[in-house]
Amino acid sequence: MKNRTFRIGNIGVDRALLISSFVFRLLQEDWSDVFKPQSVRSYQQIFSAAYFTEALRKDHTALGAFVKEELIGIYILKKEFGGVGFVDWLGVDKRFRRQGVASELLRLGDQLALSLKLHFLYLYTERKSNISFYENRGFKLIGTLNNAWFGEDECVLAKQLKDQPFAEVYKKVGR
Ligand SMILES: CC(C)(COP(=O)(O)OP(=O)(O)OC[C@H]1O[C@@H](n2cnc3c(N)ncnc32)[C@H](O)[C@@H]1OP(=O)(O)O)[C@@H](O)C(=O)NCCC(=O)NCCS
């Protein structure tokens, strides 16, 4: 993107608290209209610094968008087995939306996924208005999981990054 004011880089496990604070605020500001209050609170408890510490040590990778030193956007990818990746988190600070931050995070997320030998990505979204955003970026709507986690509805979207799995995924099952 031209005249871009943000930069994107990896966020290490040492910044798990920063990620969880960012996610806590996103949940507060952006999920209150789509989730029941008790679902928001439950997710805020789940996505703690301890969650991200463990996840980043194990099988997750986080990309952060920064303006100067401030974290303004995140993309978190979980590497599953068989060449499949789960986009665990995507979110951009309200003040920096509609400037291409999430699009760039998704673009770099695809590159990251390919470098991890993933050929397929999937994610969930609770917000119907996000569906076209993802469709415009190569995802397809698979369906809806009604009454799923905490009784909330989740739309499932998936993207094929490569026709066939990487040969490597068969060589060693697991991560
Ligand atoms: C969904 C979300 C991640 C999008 O982030 P974003 O950084 O605003 O996304 P982008 O700027 O890349 O794109 C958003 C729209 O702005 C448009 N846009 C991008 N750059 C623009 C610019 N410079 N000027 C005007 N519009 C622009 C894009 O075309 C896009 O519209 P489109 O989908 O119709 O093409 C953000 O709204 C968010 O964090 N929402 C709350 C959390 C959430 O729902 N996360 C996803 C959970 S699954």
C-alpha cells in the first residue's frame, strides 16, 4: 500500500501480555454487539497472557502491525497437522481501520502459512459483515456453526493457498 504508516513484524512470546491486552480491548469494543456479555467475559478470560504464552511456544505465530511502537493490529496463526492452519485472531484498532492494515496482515499471513508448509487456512467469524471482507481476500464461506462455543453462532470460512498439500506434511505427522 502506498504511503503506508504502519509496519508489520513478528511478535514474540515475550510480548504475550501485550497481545492479550489488545485482544481484551477488541473483545470489549467489538464483540459486545454480537455476543452475550457472558460470552465476551468468558473469551476475555480464555485469551489471557498465559494462553498466548503457551500458544506461541507451541504452535501459534503472531504478526503485529505497529505505528511507531504502538500495536495497532494482530494476526495469529495456528499450525495444525496435515497442512492446515487456523487463523486464531485478526483484529485492528478502531482508529486505524479502513487503511489496509488487516488486508496486509492477511497477505503476509498467507506467506507465513506457505512458509510453514500449510496449503489450507480456515477461520471463524461471528460478524456477518466480515464475510464479504474475507471473500474479497480469497476465503469462501463454508457454512455456519449454530449454537457453538458459549452458544454463539460462528461462520466458517476457508481458503486454499495451494492445490495440493506440501509433500512434507506426509513425512512427519504433527508439528
Ligand atoms: C475486520 C477488520 C479486521 C478489518 O480491518 P481493516 O484494517 O479495517 O481492514 P482493511 O482496511 O484491510 O479493509 C477493510 C475495508 O476497507 C477498505 N480499505 C482498505 N484501505 C482503504 C483506504 N485506504 N481507504 C478506504 N478504504 C480502505 C478495504 O477495501 C476493505 O473493504 P472491502 O472488504 O470492501 O474491500 C477490522 O474491522 C476489525 O478489527 N474488526 C473487529 C474485529 C473483527 O471483527 N475481527 C475479525 C474477526 S474474525
